Amino acid sequence: MTMKINTNTEALFGQRILGNTKNETDTILKRIASGLRINQASDDAAGFGISERLRYLTSGFEQAQSNIQDATSALQVAEGGLSNVSDSLQRIRELTVQASNDTLTDTDRGAIQGEIDQLVQEIDRQTSSTQFNGQPLLSGQFASGTGAFDVQLGPNEGESLAINIEKVNSSTLGVAGLNVSTRENASNALSSIDTAISSVSSTRANIGANTNRLESTNTYVGVARENTLSALSQIRDADMAQQSTLLAISQIKNQTGASALIQANLNSQSALKLLGS
């Protein structure tokens, strides 16, 4: 058996194995502690790049869902305001039909006119107070040809929805200055009121259609987010059972390497004793 004493190659080999095993064990422990297979780009350069893109997409989907929920809430506020306007218009129509009756006196019509005037003022109050996050929704700033209520529906450019909400008040509805002081005036006013009711109904229908679209889109975005998270998990997350097995193997290798290093040092010491005897 050849025995070299200048260079203990067996000990050097054992030290190298122990160093490699330590690095391997550190990596496994880091994965177990973080729950991630990829903690830095050096762990898997290609996988790291893909996981980062998926992570950005996931964040974008989450923000898109928040945007959609805010937009849905805003449309619900607008619908609530328009519902009140519809109720006021219906009451104005009832009073106008009543004022068209020849059995009423001028005094009676004067009382009806007073209530109608109050209802018209209430319409303007309702529309001006219909706001979301400090923004008036029925003021016309989102009307066709003026602007739009833009909602970002996804994480990428171009994934947006422009919603128009027409301006609504007593003037745009054609009921400002409504006059029912005579039977003829009351009869003539009915067509204006019917047009106003139809206009509000059309605006409400448009809001309802956009609300339904947002709800559908929110469901789609939620599914897309879940699928992206699943793909991210497959690439980035650590298999804890596998890592536990690898840790046990690494610990055995570490113990074996340590034993080999001890034996190599003992062999070297034995050689020195033989030379000195």
C-alpha cells in the first residue's frame, strides 16, 4: 500500500466533499425555510425569469380585480341616483295627469305646480349628489363625446373598458320650468315628461349592461389569476416532501464525508508515527 505524507489527497478529497455537501445542505435548508425552490436567479436562471413574469401578471390581475370592483361600485351608485330620479319623474307625471283634469281649479293646479317645482329641484339635488370617491357621476364628465369612465380590466396595455354615463339633470331631461298652471299646459307637458322617463331608463339600461360586463370580466380575471398562481407555484414553490428527503440524504453524505476526513487524517498520523519509530 502506497502512503504519501507531503500531500494528504484523501483529506483534501474529504474536505472538498464536505464543502460541496455544506453548500447543498444550505440550499435545501433555504428552500425549506422559504417554501420556494427558486430563491434567487442562480437557483434556476430560466425558471427565475419565467416566475418573475408570472408574479408581475398575478399582481396585475389582483389590481385589475380591485379596479373592476371599484367601477362596479361606482355604477351601482349611479344606478341608485337614477332610480331616485325615475321615482321623482313618475310622481311628476302623476301630478301632471291630475292637473290635466278640468274638474280642478286654478288653486288646485297651483298646489300641484308647487309640488312639481319641489320635485324638479329634488332631481337636481339627487343628480348633483350622486358621487363616487368625490367624483360626480351624472354631471356629464363621462358623457359621450366628452369623456369616458375608463376601467383597466387586465394587467396588459389595451385591456380597458370605456363607460359613458350621460349628463342628467332637470335641464337635460327637459323638465326644468315645467308648467301645469292650466289644463292645456299640463296636457302638453306629458310628452316632455315621457321623454325624460325614457331617457333615464335608457341611461339605466346602459349602466346595467356595463355592470353585467364588469361582473363577467371579474370572474374571468379571477380564473386567470388562479391559473397564473398555479403556474407560478409549479415553477417556483418547493416540494417540501422532496426537500426533506434531499436534506436527509445530504446529512448522510455530510456524516460520511466527515468520517472519511477523520479516517484520512488518522492514516496520515499513522504514517508519521511509522516514520518516527
